[in-house]
Amino acid sequence: MVATLVRRIDKPVLAAAGGIVLLLAGGGLYSSSFLSPGYLLQQLQVASFLGIVATGAMLVILLGQIDLSVPWVITMGGMMSVAAAGWARPGGWLAIPFAVVCGVGIGLVNGIGVAYLRIPSMIFTLGMNAIAQGLMVVHTSGFAPQDRATPTMQFLSVGRSLLGIPNAVWVWAVVGGLTVLLLGRTAFGRRVYAIGNSERAVFLSRVNGNLVVVGCFAASGALSAFAGMLLAGYSTKAYQAMGDPYLLPAIAAVVLGGTSILGGRGTYLGTIMGVLVVTLLQSILGIVQMPEAGRQVIYGLVIIAMLLAYGRGEKSGF
Amino acid sequence: MIDVLPQPRPGGRSLRGRLASLRSDWPHHLSSARGALIAFGLFLAMFTVFVSEHPAGFSRNVVNTAANKGALLALVAMAQTIPVLTSGLDLSVGMVFVLTNCLASTLMVGNALHTALGVAAVLVTGLACGALNGALVVLGRLQPIIATLATSSIYFGGALWLRPAPGGGINEEFADFMTGSLPGGIPVAVVLLLGLVLFGWIPYRRSVIGRAAYAVGSSEQAAYMSGVPVARAKFLTYVLAGLFSALAGLLLSCLTESGEANAMLGGSYTLSSIAAVVVGGTSLFGGAGGAVGSIFGAFVLRTIGDLLFVFNMDPLWQPLFLGVVLLVAVGLGSLRLLRVKNRLDLFR
């Protein structure tokens, strides 16, 4: 029983888990408060924002594509949620759905450009990022919006209710659970992996792969915007470029979790591990009061070291 | 599309023979240069409108400013092109650009000898950064996109270490020379680009290792089977990318006469370089295109911003407009879908 379970968990997940243990041990040696439940729960709360973004990034990476529009879709989610909160007083019920709809809109355009126009995702989503940025700059006139987050948004991102666990973690758990079901238990999920392995084979099987691609990009947009809404709730307001620090960590987390950047391989458990590794690493580097320069170097070195340990390609020689 | 030309021409061929082969090869030459020609035409049209609308007209200052701004992005775009030819990618070009800027602002001070040593140190740093990227991709067998993402963090850390706060300075005479113009009114930056194309890019493209880069981008397996030095070719593309990024960092230092570890600047140059490469007609799948197209692609992108300025467009609308232009430019490439005979060819 245990043996089959261990065999089912692949090597990158184990390595990432080992990385988490090492980071926790190292942090614990530096300061005992690092291992306190309060601190760990706070890390989980911070990780859940990255985790939701990484979920969308993973869906797209599994296809063998990439979504570079994440930063400004996050910002758009934050700004549109607080703007909608301002329009629909009292209560601001419109805030969350409107943010998600905006994210889905950008994601749909991304998907159509990549699937039907056959433009490489790297350049098309880059252009959509610029468009989302342009729309937000026009919307806010370049200033931070004055509208505040609604109580519901703050409840979701900073509140703690069930078992004293931050609500953001529960939100991530729901998103993650749905993703695991989607990837493992539905035809859509199978097709995601199939496209990542061979889009030609999918086409020849008379499966409408383009719809799957559009669906994944729409999901990525929705999740990024949703995370932006949560971030706006976390700091009670939205601000320019609030999504910029999330693109690279999200991709790093997905890849550290063992998902192949070429698509077709990867597990959600790995992505969770990758998100935790990246969050803990950032947190520890912040705590030991290392100057920013050293933090950047160590962050890069750790990612390279972990990738060299298990993220390497096949030996060439064809 | 396979863009490896026929055999390198043996030295002692008669002029008539060369002309004959040019006559038979011209459709190939034209189609391989189409992207660059379109970008050049676009740039020429946009720049003509810009100069005719500019209050100062076709003056030395206007041309010089435009050349310097364009050359910065053009150098980074040339850097990006070379790994892209092998269907790789270098996401660290922007950070090498920032790192070398910070290094130049520290080293390139004092007399001529110090400045010359500083220039050498900056270029060697660029080569070293490129060599690290190349080693991770070729020897470490990491995916280029994620490996260069990680190294860009390291290079930015180096830049921050050198310049925790903006400042520094460089030899003013050197800076004035690099950003000025020659007696004929030709900007030095343009001469620099021309020199790099004539004495750097073209010899590289015609060399065995340069052709190997194209071959690897077209089909790595076929290239390997044909005895092409795949590993060496890929490694060299990253080294050259580091060198060109360092040249851009050098030019930036001459323009600003200071150094700044600016993460936003590095990130935006990395992303703009990808856009310039695509606008310049290089395929992100590798094997087709070239650095000359990327230069024009970079100038097109920079001229768009200038055009918005002379037409008094509200600066708030500029980012949106830039995004739309970028998407339209890459969307035009989808017109090829209308000519596809077998839909299976659409999928990889």
C-alpha cells in the first residue's frame, strides 16, 4: 500500500518536498519562531495567492504553451473588482464576478489567438499583457484607484474562520480540488495532457483541441483575475503593477513541481509543492535580512540547483 | 521552413557562376529576407511620417535621438535573435543589459586607458553571462526559458550589488562620442549597428557554426544526424546573446552617464526584444529570420512611440495603442493560414 503510494508520487514531487523540509529546517535553525504555527499559517496564506495564479499557469504550461499576460490580468482583476465595488453599492456584490469575467475575457482572446490564429503564445499573450496594461492605465489615468475592496473580498483574503485557518487557504484548496478533478477525472483534463504530448495526434483523433486550448487560457485568465481580486482584498485596494511580482515565481513554481515546460507532463501535487518551495524561499531570504542583491542571487541559484537535480531534459543522442 | 542556404560558396568561383547561382536562388533569398524587408518598409514609412510631422523636421538632433533610442533596443533584439534561431530563448538579455550598465558606471571612469579596460571588462562580463546560460542549456540540459529566467535573477542580484542606489558615472568624452554623430550627420549608434552587422552578424551567419544554428532551429534531429555541431552551435548563440546585451548596456551607460539596477527596465527590454524579433520576421520556432530584421523590428517599435508623441496622442492611451499595434503586427502573420493546404501542418 505504502509502496504503491510512493511509486505513484513522482521524483520531482519528492525532491520538492525534500526542498521544503530543508528550507524549514534551515529557517528553524536560524529562528525558532520560524516553525511556530502562526508563522507557518501566514506563509500558507501568502502562498495561496501564488498558488491560485500558478494553477492557471500550470493548465497553460501543460498544453505546452505559456501565459505571459498574467501580471496585468492580476492587476486588472484587482482594479476591476474595486471599481465594480464602487458601482454596485451597497454591498458591492458585483466585485468578484466582474473581476473574473474580465479575466475570462482576456483569457478567451488569448486562447483564440493561440488556437485559431496559430500565433505563438509567448508573443500573443505578451501583446495581450500590453493591452490589459493599456486598458488599466486608461481606466485609472495612471493613478492608484481610490475605491476600496468590499468586506467580502477582505473576508476571503485576510479573514480566518474555519479552524483558524486563513480563508485564502480554503479558497486555494477549493481551486486546487476542482483542478485535480478537472485534470484527472474529466475528458477535458485528458485532452489537456494529450495536446501537450502531441497536438497532431489530438487533431487526427477528431478531438476539437482548439476548444481545449481556449478553455485553458480562459481558466488561466479567470484564475489570475481572481487572485488579483484576492490581493486587492488583502491590501484593501488595487494599485499599478500589483501583478508584476507573480509571473516569474508562478512559472518557477510550476516547473519546480515537475511540470514539463514543453507540456504534457505534470501533477497538481507537484505544483503545490513548487508554490510552497518558492514562498518559503522568498520568506526565508527576507527574514535573514540578506540584502536584496544576495536574495536575488540565491533565489536564482536555488532554482537552478533544483532544476539540475531533477528538471533536466533527456540526454540527446536521438 | 528550412532556411539553410546551399553550400558555402567556394572561393574561386567566376563572377558569371555567382550571378547564375544568384539568378536561380533569388526566390529563396527573397523569401528568407521577406520579414526583414517588410519591417524595413514599415520603419521607413513610419519614420518619414514622424520626421515630416516633427516641429524640428529632419534635423540632426531628431535623427540622433531616434537613432540612440532605437539602437538600444536593436542591440538587445539582436541578442535575442540568435538563440531564437535555434528555437531557444534568452529571458536574461534585459538583466545582462542592466548588469553591464551598472558595471560600466563603476569601471568606465578616468583616463582613456581606464575607460578602455572598463569597456573590455563590460564585454567580458556579457560573454561570461552568456556562457553561463549556454552551459546550463547545453550541458545542464535545462529548458532555455526557465534556465535563463533563473539566471536573470542572478544577474539582477549582481547589478544590485554593484549599484544599490542609482549613480556612478562614465568617461564623458567617450559617452559624448558614442551618443553623438559623425561629421556627415550620421549617428555613431547607427555606425555601430552597421559595423556589427557587417563584421559580426554576416560573417557569423555565413560561418559553419552560424549555419549550424539555423539547422538546429529547423530540425535539431536532422542537424544532429547530419553531423552538425549541435551543442557548440547552441552554446555559441547564448554567448553571443550575452555579448550583444553587454554592448547595449554599454550604449545605455553612454546615454544616461550613470548606472541603475532597474528591474522594470530589464524586464521591459526582455519582453520588447521578443516583440522586435517577431516584428522583424524571425520565427519563434527557430530556423528562419535574422538579426537584420530584428534591428528594423526594434526601430519600428520605437518609432511607434515617437509617432504617438508627434501626433499629440494622450500619453494615457499609448500603452494600449502599442499593444494593439503589436498584436496586429503578429496577427498579420496568420494570413499564412489561408494558404495552408493540409490542416495537419498547423499542428506540431
